[in-house]
Amino acid sequence: MQNNDSPQLHNRLALFRAEAGLSRKELADRVAVNPQTIGFLERGSYGPSLELGLKLAAVFGVPVETLFSLTPFQSLASQLAPSSRGEM
């Protein structure tokens, strides 16, 4: 669990897991943790160890900073919306 002195760790774990078609149990099995740990991570109530963060990134074939960040991720809707300049 994170304490109040720790910065909020944002993640896209649920998004990547859903895109890969994995259940929490399947992902947990791949990185050798309890499925509850995956739930805690996805809700942001637990920050992973460096080792676990790297294992999770490896499952999805992405850099760890693609899954985890100290700053909020831009929403996918805002990334996909046409720009305000009228470009398509």
C-alpha cells in the first residue's frame, strides 16, 4: 500500500490487460503474483516493486514508463479526438 508521503503512481495496466484479452488471474500467473495484487495495482492502491513493474512491462512488450507514471496519463479520448485546428 502507498503511504501519504508517496507520490501518486498512475498506470494503464487495466487498459493493456484488457487489450491483450487477459484476465487478472492470467496476468498474475505470468508475473508470479496473486490476482488480488493485479487488482490493487489497477486501482492505484499499491505501487509495484521495480522488478514487478519490469515484469509487467515485459508481458506487454512496452517500456515500463508506458504502463506507469508519476503524472496522470492523457486520456485516450483526448488523444484520439480531432485537434481544435480542424485537422483530420
